[in-house]
Amino acid sequence: MYDNPSAPLAAGGSGSVLAYTGFDSLWLALAAFALIAVGTAILRIVPRSQA
């Protein structure tokens, strides 16, 4: 079960694939923080329009 890489795909669904790859909430939180940091950095770099 654990040594066959095609087993999670054959079992069906993304839940098995995410569990098989070791994707957990820590990496999800880290990715969310990185995206927010990039977004705020872009907002600080881009000049605002003077209305």
C-alpha cells in the first residue's frame, strides 16, 4: 500500500494524493503567508495614481 506510487491515484481522488505526498496544513499556512507577503510587497512597489 505505501510502496506503490500508483495506489493513491487508483484509489481515486485528490485526498489520497495529498495524503500520499505529505501535504499538510503547515505547508498550506506557509504558502498562504508567502502569497500575502508577495501581495503586500507588490502593493508597496506599484505607484498609486494621483487623483
